[in-house]
Amino acid sequence: MANFLLERTVPLPLTEAWRRLTEWPRHADVVPLTRIRVTTPAPTHEGTRFIARSGLGPLAFDDPMQVTIWQPPPDDDTPGLCRLEKRGRVLRGWAEIEVRPGPGGRTRVVWREELRVRFMPRALDGVVARTARYVFGRAANRLLRRA
């Protein structure tokens, strides 16, 4: 299994950083070759499910996820935490997105993820972690820049 950690400090209020990171369909705008379909009624809550479909044609796969912890920040001084469980045939694991007060009124974003790719030898976990960190890092940067 591959583990990675992303940390960003952004000039946004906590509630705005949270909104930008947890509007699931917006992830499709910043992750190449990916579409997102939320399969449960809005708003997001514990139990919300969605599917990220990535790839092209016969090389595409579904990455179903479920929100297992949903603690949005009630204000710009209180941290928020979301945990997603990945339950697909190709990708398994979890991701946590945390927002907390940062220096100078900014927001500190922490994204932790454990990713298992089916049929991928453990010897390649480092490559998977570095690749995922790059892809999700770019996605987080873009989500946090876009209103």
C-alpha cells in the first residue's frame, strides 16, 4: 500500500477551503480523464457515496468512495475533517482531508491518503505514492485556486 501526505497553507478562510475541496464534482475539473457522479442525495454527509470514473474507453475504471467522517468546520476558527473510504475493485484505501487554522488568518490543509492498487506489486508502492502525491497535489492546488 502506498501512503502519502500533502500539506498546503492557503490565503482562504477555513470554510471556503473546505467548500472547494469537498464539492466532489469539482474534482473532475482538475483530475485529467476523470468524471465524478454523486450517487446519494445532497448535501454531503456521513454515508454520501460517489464514483470517480477515470481513464478512456476500455481502460477506464470506477473508483467508488464513501464519506465515513464528515465534520465540516462550523466557523473559520474550528478545524474540519472528512474521511473517504475507497471501495473499488482497482483502488482501495482511504483519504482524509483536514482544514485547520493557519498562520496569519490563512488555512492549513492536510490531505493524507493510503492507496492500494490491485495487481500492483508492493515493490512499486513508492512509485504509486510519488505519482499519487503529484496528481492529487496538482488537483488540490487547482481546487484551492478556483472559486
